[in-house]
Amino acid sequence: ATAGFGRIDKTLSDMSSYRQATMESVMFGFDSDALTDDAKAQLGRIASSTAGKKVFVVEVRGFTDSTGNADYNVRLSERRAEMVVRTLAAQHNIPLRSIHRVGLGEIEGESSREARQQNRRVDVTVYLPLTEQ
């Protein structure tokens, strides 16, 4: 186990040796952590960008709008991010060791209904090593 963690640590120790391959925002409904059919299809496309790759990193960042209690929003953002991670791992065989997840809660400074709607999301970014062709 220690050797395995050492390899992972070495792989991830210098993120400057990675490039962003793809980034997409998966949208959620108000006060919801459920994935829509469109979101599930989107996660399938994201997962396909890792096909045939041995080394990659998937960053999953969950957000909410500023409606409601800040503590609740952090938990909601975490549940959204976790739903994305579960789907990538269980349905698309993305190894958990390659996924890094965080729920960041609400995004401040919203002034419109459309802005709040855009903040109900999980951003998923796939990074590949610079040496990957």
C-alpha cells in the first residue's frame, strides 16, 4: 500500500507537468443533487476523454447559488460533487484514485436569476500529462 501511495504522490506532486484536456460544467436543479439524463450523457462524454489513458487527473468542484444557509449550501455542493464522482466511478470505470473532489458551497455576487441558475453546477476538469499525445 505504501508503494502505491508513493507512486500516486509522485504522479501528482507536480501538477505543472499536466495540461487541461477538457472542462465541462454539469448543471443541477434548485436544491437538488440529482443528475438529469443530459448530465449523465455529459459525464459519459467526459469519461470518454480518458479512454486508453493510464495517467490522468479528474478535478470535481461542486457549487451552489447563494440562496439559503451557507452551511447547507456547502453540504449541497459536496453532495453534487459526490454524485458526479459516483457516476464517473460506478458507471464509467474511472478509478477513484484519479478523482479529486471538493464542495465549495455558494458563489457570491449573484445579481440575477440566470446567474443563480448558472451557479448550481459541478465543474469537471480532466488533466493529462504534458507527455501524453
